[in-house]
Amino acid sequence: MKQREPTTKVPYNSKNEVDIISNLPGHIIDKILSHLSLRDAVRSSILSNKWRYKWVTLPHLVFDNQSVLVSTQDQTLVKNKLVNIVDHVLLLHAGPIHKFKLSHRDLQGVSDIDRWVLYLSRGSVKEFILEIWKGHRYKLHSSIYSYQKLVHLELFNCLLKPPSNFNGFKSLKSLDLQHITMDQSEFEKIIASCPLLERLTLMNFEGFGLLNIRAPSLLFFDVGGVFEDVSFVGTFNLAVVSIGLYVNNGIERNLGFGTGNLIKFFACLPHIQRLEVQSFFLKYLACGIIPGKLPTPCLDLSYLSIRINFNDMEENMAALCLLRSSPNLQELELLARTEEQNTAFGAPNIVENFPSFSFSQLRLIKIIGISGIKQELNFINFLLLNTPVLEKMTVKPASTDSGWELVKELLRFRRASMFAEIVYLDP
Amino acid sequence: MTEADSDIIKPEMLKAYVWLQTSDGSIQQVEQEFAMYCPFICQEIQAGMGSSKNYPISLPPRVNPAMLSLILDYCRFHQVPGRSNKERKSFDEKFVRMDTKRLCELTSAADSLQLKPLVDLTSRALARVIEGKTPEEIREIFHLPDDLTEEEKLEPIKNTMDDPRIRLLNRLYARKRKELKERERLKTAEAEEEHADERSVDDLLSFINGSNEDSRGTRTSKTKKKNRKRKDHHKTAPPNCTSTSNITSCSSNSVNMDKKELDARHSMYSNPLLHGKLLTDVCNATKLLDIEDDGLAAEDEFDDCDLDDDIDPALKEQIDREVEDFARRLNSDWPERMQEILSLGQQRRPLQVTINGNGSLRRFTSLDQRQK
């Protein structure tokens, strides 16, 4: 065997230079390795004798663009290389794997993933993250549904089809599904069979249009996509909701139902603290009867963000209803959907006729993307008049077109709060 | 002082002191409220120690006076209430700016005092030192002995648990080595002096291409995902449109690969044509070993049998079959993919040179810029 030339050793092994790091306790070395990318961690095996097998027990395996670098155009080659790396690491690894993340920009939903999913199902994975950045939806291998220890599941661009004997993820607390396809009944089944589910993120889904959320432990719900209806059952702990409806049509069908969407939506959200109404969801809320006030006020709501078309009368009314039902609101954000507001006709000034009420807690207001039309100014005026403890209102127009006119108007408005400052931001 | 000591646990004793003895025998008095931040000291105090100079808390041997004073600085800052996260973060950042030797000592000392936040901070700092460096650089920084021979770096994985998977892998490695040896022999091996083993070993792990900045690459890609998540950007293209394929412009700056490696690669990639399609992926799989090192290839003493711990011939035959199976499994893919591989066999060759370039990083950043 050929030995290394002694010359390379001498400078590093002189007596006063002790190898301190290798003598650190094992759990610290594990910790250091866990802060490295998988690539650097695996490479540590050739540092020295003491480091040879340190990495193999790493509980977290992350295969992403940082940990696996492949630069070639040839798709077949890229795929082979990536597949081999994952195969290798899984073969060499010893001990429990708590986290498995596969998110490489150059990996399509190849069938090789099946055997990794299957292999991992024999262990006790707590966190499973699979993101397919290119190509078609990857049909997730059915063994995923037997991961009993799963706490966090995150999927991107996958096709889900739980088997009929799927019993749910009993430990799952966090579920993040983006660009996924699944059936209505399967979606409902998955949500309903995760009793501990606290966080649910849904973005750009296909195959189901009714968001029936039956999740008693749910605290956090973030959704964005095309759907027809949303309803909550027993979600009494839900505190943070961010909801965006991506289409402006197809909502009208809900008209004619007894109560109207606004009342229905808030019925199961008694403890909501933060709410973001995004894209066209206010339009959904404005369908049906819009009461002046919700039957039960949202007493815990402290942050509210609404994307609104100020020219749409129903939306204005829905927003006002919401504001009026949130007596403890501290922060408000209004984002104008300017692209629709350019319609020539203006809605009647409903704000003026709205019974005034006082926001006793509201301290911060942000108004973004306005164009300076009358409806917007009315709304701002209304807010300034009714917020006795306002500290700061930030106004940021969509473009410079309105310019000085808008500033002049803003200056004129009377303010209920003597401390309020108005900050005008350049677009 | 002694009077106060009996009441030391009472919270109202704001300016209480505690006596600590470091490994060198020296004893010092420090403010209790800061020292209490270390669980180890806290437990000792509760056990009644440290109340006087005669009964000091003797700290673990890994805590010397210099480290103790650093740790107390850390505790003093973080014990003060009302500091913003930003302030704490910037303090932490400055705090760990020290040479790696001290950083290691500090990690060790903090660990022995069970001061978890500081252990997290310092081990993260140590990871940052290691990040993206070549093994040679890491060895130099930490004075690690380079006590692995080239062969050891490639040695079969220890199979203490008699794990059949490892056995298969070892067989595969061994076969690979043998092939490489053969080929090298035919090639009348060029001078086999050792050359930068690090880079090739990186290759071996197929985790090539590292540039010290790749962490930045990921961070930006994270942002990208965040953007994607913003609902108001709901017009984001479907995932298949975000494909990087058109940007995967292969960097040609892979020049830093040395010629010998190239030769090795070429001989390897021509392999499928020589050895038939089944071996293609096996070769790829064990590429790490292949390209590794010419010195190794010339070694004669490697043999399959070395690797299996005295197995009887019947079992051996069975293992051989398993190895074949394993190879086939590595290769398991759609038939058309197979065709593709075969037809691409020739054209693929020139592409090999790109593997070592650091172009990939640039590629990803440019991708991110495009997406913003």
C-alpha cells in the first residue's frame, strides 16, 4: 500500500497544535454535522480516522440543490447521478432517520422515489418533505400512508391517493400540500384522520373544490387556490387564517343560500386572531346576505389584512361588517385590487352612511396600492375619524399618477387620534 | 458575605455572589444572577455549594479561567431583559468571532456547563468554518491528522452489524476497483504520484462542484419558494414550467479537473459500450470510487474475497447473485430510458468535463433572479 508522503503530515501534527475539535464530545460533533449540508457532512468521512463514521448516524437527510450539486445538461445523466447519490447515502446511513427531505430542482418524479419512500416506511420518519420541481405530478408511493410517526408532511407537485385502509396520520401536526392533485373524498378523509393536525397549508390544488375542514386541533390554516366553497367543522381553536381565492368567477352559485358566506365562514372561527383575506376571497365573503355586524364578534382578532376592490359595493360592505365585528383589532392592512378599480362607474359612498363606531384598539393601518379614487379616500377618512388611538397610518399608492392630489386630500382629513401620523410612501 | 450566603436562593437577593473554582485551582467570585444562567452552576447552588470561598463550586475540567470569563460575558449580556432579538443576534455574531481553537474550547466548556444556547451558537459557528471547504483545508484549520491512507479513504464500509446491504455495497465497490485496475493496467498507468486527493474524493462522493458560496444559493432558492407561496402571485407558472432545463447551460469552466481524472472518466464512460448496458449504472453508482485515484488502481491485493468475512462458497455464490440483482436494481428503469442511455452513450462523453465546474452555482442564482 502506498502511504502518504510524510511531508504533508508534519506541519499539522506538531505538538502544540492539538486536534481539539475531534476530541469534542460525540453529541457536539453530531450537532456540528447537523448544521452542515449533507454534502459537507458526508465529506467529513475522509478527514481523519475519528471522523470516518461520524456522519452515518445523522438523523436528518436533506437532498436539495445545496447538498447535491450536479451540473450537466443531460437529463438522463442528472437523474442517474441524483438517484445514485440518494441510494448511496441511504445504504451507508445507519440509525434512525428523523427527517428526509428531497427537493432537487433537477429531479423529476421518477419511480426511484418509490423505493426510498418504501424504505423509509420501515423506519420512524417524523418529517418527510418531497418537492418535485419539474415535470408531471409524482404519484406518491402508497407506503407513505403507513408512516405512523410522521409529524410534518410537505409535498409539492404530487398526486395523492390514499389506500382504502388508510388509518390517518395519528401524530401528524403539520401538513403542507402545494400543487397537488387528489379527490374530494380523499382530501376530506386525510384532513379528518389527523387528530393532532395543527397547521395546514394548501396551495394550488386540483381534484377537489370544496374545502371542508374538519380538524379539531387546527391552529393555523393557509390556503390559496381555486375552490368553490370553504367550511369549517369544529375548528374552534383556529387562530391564524390566510385565505386566497384565485378566481373572480364561479362564486355566484352560492347566492340564495340562507345565511350568506360571511356569517357561515365565521361561525366556526370563534378564536381567530389573525386573518388575511387575499386575492378574490372578499368577493366570496360578500356573497349572500351581508349583515351590518356578525352575530358573534371576533373578540380575539388583532390583525386583519384584506384585499379589496374599493369600487365594489358588496366588498366594501363585507369589509365594514368585518371591521365592525372586530372590536379589538390592533393592526389593519388594506390592499387595493387596482386592476379592477379602473372601471369608470363609482360605487355609492356607503361608508358615509355607515353608522360610525369606534376602534378602541386600532393602532396601525396600512393602505397599499390605491389609485386615489373617491371610494378609497372615503374609506381612509372613515378610518381616521373612528380610530382614537391610531399611531400610524401608512399610505402607499399604486402609481405616481395621483401624486399631489392624493397627498392634499390626506392632509385635509380630520383625525380622531391626536397622536396619529400619516406616512406617505412613494410607490 | 457569609450571612447573605444562607439566603442565597431567595430571589430578592439581587446582588448575590457565588464562588467558582476553575480547573487550574483558582477561585473567583461572580454575580450569582449571571452564573445561574448555566444549568450546571444552578444545580450546584441548589445543592448548597458556592456560598463561600471555602465551599466553591468546582467547575468541570473543561472550563478554564479564560473560558469562564467568556461564558460569563455571554451570560451577562443575555440575562439582561428587554434586549431585542436583533441586538442579541448581533452580539452573538461578534461573540463567536475568535480563532477556531478557542471556539472549540468554548464549545466544550459551554457543553460541560450545560449552557445549551451557547453550545448551539458555537457549534453553528464551527459548522460555518467547515462549510464548503476541502478536506485539506479543514485538516489544516483544525490540525486534524491526515491519518487515512488513500486506500482507507476508499476502504469498504465496516460491517459490524453484518448488514446485508453493506455487504452488497462492498461487493460492488470491490468489483468496481477490479475493473478500474484492469483498465489501468491496459492503459499502462501514468505516473501514480498522489495528487490532490481531496477533489477527487469529493467527486467520489458525487458532491462535487462545491464553491464556498453555495449556501447563498440555497438561501435564494428559499426565497423563491416563499415568493411562490405568496398567494397574490397566484399566476405563478405550474411547476413544470419552472423547469430549469433551459437554463442548465452547462458551464464550461470545469478546467480545474485534472487531466488524469478526465482520462479515468473517459475510460469509465466508454465502459458501457465495452461492458454492455447492464453495467452502465453500476459504474455511475460507484463513480465515486472510479475517478478516485490512479494509485489505487495499480494495487494488486484487492480481491472480492477480502471483503466477505470468510463465507462458504454456496453463500458466496448467492451473494454474487445478490450483487447482480443489486446492480440490476440500480439500473431498473423504463426500457426506453435504457435505449436513451445506449444511444446517448457516445454523445455523453464530452459532457463529463462539466461535472467539476462551479457553474452550477451561477446557474441557480441566475434562475432565482429570473423568478423574482
